[in-house]
Amino acid sequence: MPAIAICSIPPPTTSKASLKANICLFKYFRPLRICPPHHPLNHSNENTLMSTAYAFLQGLYPPTSSDIEVLSNGTRQPAPLNGYQYVVVNGLSANAPETIWLKGDENCPVATKSMHRYSQSTEFKDIQNSSADFYQSLKNVLDPVYTDSQIGYQNAYGIFDYLNCESIQNNSSIVTPHDLDQLRVLADQHEFALSYTPHSRDRSIGGMSFIGALIARLNETAFDPSRKSKLTYFAGSYDTFLAVFGLLGLSNLNQNFIGLPQYASMMSFELLAQDTSDLVVRFNFRNGTVEEMYSYPLFGKDEIDLPWTEFLELTKFAIRDAKGWCNACGLSTGFCAEYTSLDFTKRDPVSLVAAGIMGAACMFVVLGILSVGPRIIRQRRRNAVKLSSIDQAEKTIS
């Protein structure tokens, strides 16, 4: 049967990370032995994202007892560390053209300008003024990490992340749960506003380029069955999540999609069908490592399965190649100046589904943050379908 894993991978900050990384639901295959060319990895060279990629792969390729060498004298010698599989992971430099698929908002003047407009908006100034006293009440616990001028809504995410990590790693928390929850709400508002606005897609260029990469991968799955890869994995940041949530209409569906994803969250895109004339796309999301995986309808639809042709029509805004990204960002320097042909679909990615009957394919994004923390769900989940068992999942593709 074709191979896909739906996994929840904790961040690699403790000695238990590799063990917990094995807590996966393998829907379509058994990842026993490493075959690097068959599983393209996509992530930047940032330490956090590199660590996340390693943690994911440690769960995908757990130690195996089948890796045994037979010596000339007949002695059977198992691999070191009880069959630990060493996965090779190569990151991309910050200036590599391929980074636009995961960090398309960085080094993009148009996106930066749009974000700056938010900091000048009435909404921003109102929240900044109304929250000023609250932030100043935390001055003692933020000193000397933040100066007086840095303490405020303009640094909502950094302040929340710092104190949240402190509360996780320190038994005697320096802030109350109530204050931490208020910091989280403010960080949610600030970061979502910087990642998406319904008035202009300029702020979501990072999400637009990721969706372009997503379409390219799934397109290969649908129309190039000779490709051998079963899985494409992306390790990205929370801002990519938020931009994608907004662009795909998820922010209108559920409160989970207008706030920061919990540390080590994951979203996946499945392409399901019995043949290429009946392809559908399914979106799944797991908020952190405690919740279950749920499927959600895209673009305000009633059904969780969206026909492939309709998905393509609704994502025409996607940035499909590096030239498109350069144009969207208004750039003519760096690699944009020497641009030749960096169309994502013409590079050397390997598709998601092996040759044979069309089964299913997933594209993963695992949030690259170093700490696991509790997430407060402020609104009851609705319009979600729980992925509770292998049998239930397989019924959708058999």
C-alpha cells in the first residue's frame, strides 16, 4: 500500500524528544529503512527548524533491528545505538532561492511595507494604548531582556514567547496563568495581523509562495505516477501557518486559526482518489502534541474534501515560481537579478505517491519552535472531523 505518516512531533528540547517523536499514526506505509532520495525535505538553515526536521525524521525512521552486519567469522553485529538510523539533513542558506517556499515573507519589501502599515494603523495604536499599563506591570520580570521602550504591544510575540518558555521550564513561574493567557491573546492578535489581512494579499506573500510549492507537489502526485516519493516534508515557522490559515479561509471557520499555533503543531494536505479523474484535497491540522488530528473544510465549504480542480481555481493567487515571487516582492536584486528559470515544478523534487493505483499523499508542516506549552482553546471546535483510527481513515481511500 502507498505510504504516508500522520505524526505529531514534539520539539527537540529534552532527552525524550526522539522517543516521543515515534508517536505517529502510519496510515499508508512502514518507514523502516532510510531511503533519502524518496523523501524530500524542505526547511531553512535556522537552528530551530533544523532541529525540528531532525526530530520529525527520528520519529519517521525509528531504530531498526534489521540493520545487522554479518562478519567474516559469522558473528552478527547490530548497528550502534540499537539500530539508530542516521538521517542526513541539509538546510538551505538564507539567500537560497528555494527559501521562498517557506520564508517568502522575508527579504520581501512589499510584504515588509504591508506589515509596517499595520503598525501605523488605528487598530494597532488602539491595542497598544489599551495594553500599555498591562505590559508595564510586567516590567520587573522582563528586565533586562527588554528595555522600557521595548515593553509593549509592538513586541507582543517576543514577550509572550519569552515568558511562556519561562513558565514551562521554571517550576516557580514568574507570571500568573491569567497574565500569561492575556499575553497569548495579544500575541495572537499581533502576529495574525502581521501575517494576513483580507484587504491585501501583500502581507501574505509567504503563505502564497508556500501554497505554490504545495500545488506543485500535489500536481506531481496526480499526474506523474512514475515518481517514487511518498512524502514531502516542510519545516516552517508560525507566520507561514497563519498566512496559510487566512488565505485558505480557515480563519473564518474556527478560533484556532486566528491565533498562534501551539509549539510543534502540524498541518497536512492529502490528495485522495481512486483515479486521476476524481481527485480531492483534504486539509488536516493538529494544534500541538496533545490534541487529536482533525480535518477541516477549506474556503468556507461544507465538505472536508475539496475537488482538485476547484482547489486549483481557488488558489490562483499562489506564487508558483521564483520569478513570480520576485515580481510580487518588487525585487530586482540578489537572485532576482540573475533569474533564469527557477520554476518550482521544473526542479528536481520527487512526487508524493509511488507508481501504481492512486492512493493518498500528505504534505506536512511541523512548527519549528523549541518548547512545548499548554494552549488554551477559547472557542469550542466546530466543523471538524476527528481522525480517530486507521480503519476510519482508510475508508476514505478504499
